[in-house]
Amino acid sequence: MILIDGKKAAAELRQELKHEVISLKAKYNKVPGLTVILIGDLTPSQIYVRNKEKSANEVGLKSEVIKYPDSVNEKTVLEKIEELNKDKSVSGILVQLPLPKHIDKQKVIETILPSKDVDGFHPMNVGNLSLGYESSVPCTPLGCYLLIKKIEPNLNGKKAVIVGRSNLNGKPMMQLLLKENCTVTITHSKTKDLKAECLEADIIVAAVGIPELVKGDWVKKGTIVIDVGINKTDKGIVGDVDFDEVSKNAKALTPVPGGVGPMTIACLLKNTIECFKRTQI
């Protein structure tokens, strides 16, 4: 079995992006800029943002983090986004989720210009992705897609099963795999026989948030399995896939941690650079 090393893949992608930023600077005499808005002091959010900032600096992006306390009012945040929308030095805007309850997440997402939406959450980008047009793609599914392509460059005609139908992972993942001519099935909590669906798959992407849901006897020999889950349990952090069991059948499998996670941040940088390039045309 191939253990899909997300850390290594992310480091390789960052190296490619670093070279791209150097050539963009030579061509346009400026570099892409990423601005992150962080509200409140949730530890996981702070860690994510710190990692994003470190990675952005590593590839040579202009990076800024704007911090607000939990008590900040929605109007202040929306006005700041409008200001960043107009700022030509900012290529990408990201508002770190989750947000405090008094701030409307959808309103925040829709205030960001689609051309600066590096998360790919704006309805305009969601629509463009489903239509097969140019768009920002949410970072986690994009990372999963790039990992799959490393193992199997030609996905033509493959049967893919996605476990989980969220707007953040399941649905955009479906669009990416359809574009590669896969036959895609999305499964969820109401699916009648989840095991039978998974046994049909050449590719399984598990993104449902249930610890070790996908068992070894759910996976036929030679399947590529991507585990998006991060679940805290008594035995530590585990994914949505029973790693020990599934590794006996899978052709390739991502570990948790160290699989999809590092690729998510690398893809955020990739999206920032793509947003920059589109504005220079």
C-alpha cells in the first residue's frame, strides 16, 4: 500500500508556488497578497492562521492578519472586507471560520469579492465550479484532488464514492471528480447501504466527521482512499477511516494527521496566486 504523504506533497507544492511568485514578481514588479481576518481567540483558529501566515511567508506572498475580539460588531467586519475589496495590493481575503454567533457567516462570505475569495465559498464561485467555469475551488477538496492525481493521473471512467455531502467538501469534491470524467456517487447519513456503495468504488473520499466509519471490508482491493476526517477520540486524533483495517485493502491511503491537512493550507496559497494572476490579465 502507498501511504500518501500530505506533508511531502504540500512541501513540493509550496516549492512550485515559491518559484511562481519569483517569476510573477519579475514580470509585474509586485507579489500576491493574502489578508486573513481572525475574530476571537479560539485556539484551533489561532493555530490555523499562524500556519497560514508562516506558509504564505515561505512562498514569498505578502501576508497580513487582522485580528478582532469576539465582541466586534458585524458592521465593522463587513466594512473592513469592503476596504480590502478595493485594496489592489490584496489578492485574496479569508475570514477564518467559525465566527461568533452574532456575525452572519453567509453575509461575510458574500461581501468578499468573488475574485478575492480564496476559500471558494462565495455563491458565484460555487456556481462557476458546478458549471465548469474558472473559479476558486475550496482548499480541502482541491488538496484531496491533487493527492488523488499524484497516485492516479488518469481518472477517466473511475467510480468515485464521496462519504459526506457538505458544501465545504462533499459537493465541490464531486464537481472536481466529474470534471475528470469519474462516475461520482455522493453518500450521506440517509444512504441505505453505505458499505455496498463504498465496495463499488475505485476512489473513496471520506469527509463525514464520524470516527473510523469506513471499515476494511468496505474497501475493495486497489482503491484509493482519501480521509478528510479529523476526530478527537480517547485514543487521540483519528480520521473517518479505520486506518489499520483499510490499509490492508487500499492501493493508497492518507494518514490522519499528515494527509489532507497540510495540503489545505498549500492550496490556499495556490488560490491566492491564481486570484492575483486573473487580475493581471
